[in-house]
Amino acid sequence: MPRLLLPDGERGGVRGRVGAADAKKNLIWPMSFLDRIYRTLIQGCGVLSALLFGVVAVLVTLDVLMRNLGLGNLPWIVEVSEYSLPLATFLSAPWLLHANQHVRVEILVTSVSRQVARLFDQLADLVGLAGSLALVWYGIRIIVDSRSIGSLVIKTLVFPEWWLFVPLPAGAALLAVEFVRRMARRSIGEAS
């Protein structure tokens, strides 16, 4: 945990001079705090996505077993799984990108020089950022439009239609943040 430096040079109750390393830490610690919050959010997205996929698998299996055993069925299962899959996908995408587990064309990257591979990575991050920002923009527009006309989803479950669209701009915004982080890490790495 970073220590707060007091004006007279006190550090955590211990008197002493403030060194350059301590001063640098104090400039960086707010960013590391935000980084921890961001990483926790991304990890939470990954965990929630995995839980959604698991719950859907269990519920569909339960529904099939109940029908085959003549115990009836749970009519809302199909809808819940239908709505959970895009949600889980948009939750897992930023986590996968953060963990560098996204889809890459390795054969192309490994067949070119390191410099060209870095250029490909930068280009892919820029295209990914542009696509993510476009999804955020259009997702917000769809939500606003759906709310303004009061659209409802009317099946077994009834709820406002715009709820279905919230994962799109939320997940795309996290993807955009991750693309910016990747580009920043790469430029810092190249500068040092």
C-alpha cells in the first residue's frame, strides 16, 4: 500500500527525507489504484460470464431432463438462455482481450519480422478501438430509441426491450478501454 507523504517529510509516522523513488511512487499510486479497480472489474466480468454460461448449461440440461421424465418443463429457460448468451459474450470479450486470449492469426504474425508484427498489433488495436467505439455509439443510440418509444419484449417474460441492449455499449466500452491500455503499454514499452 502506498504511503502518503506529509509536507514535512513524515512517512507513515516515521521521520525521514523524501527520496526520488518515494516521490515517483506517490505520483503513480493513484494510477495503480485505478488499475487495481479496473483489473477487478475485468476479472468480475470474466467470472460473471463463466457463471452465466454454467447456469445456462445447467438450466437447459434440467429442462431437457424434466421433459424426458414427464415432469413438465420450465418455459422461461429458452428465453433466459437466449438473453444470457449475448450478455456473457459481451462480458467475456474485455476479459479475454485483457488476458491476451483473444483470436489472433499467429501464422501471419510469426511469419513476419518483429517490427512488422508490432505494426500489425498496433493496426489491430486501432481497428479494434474504432470498432468498439462504433458499437458503444450505436448501442447507446439503440437504447435511447428503445426507451423513448417504450418498447417491450413480450414472450414468457415481459420487460423493457432496452435492457437487452445494455451489454452492447457496456462491453464495447470496456473493450475500448482495453485497446487503449494495450496501445499505451506498447508505446511505453517502445519508449523505454
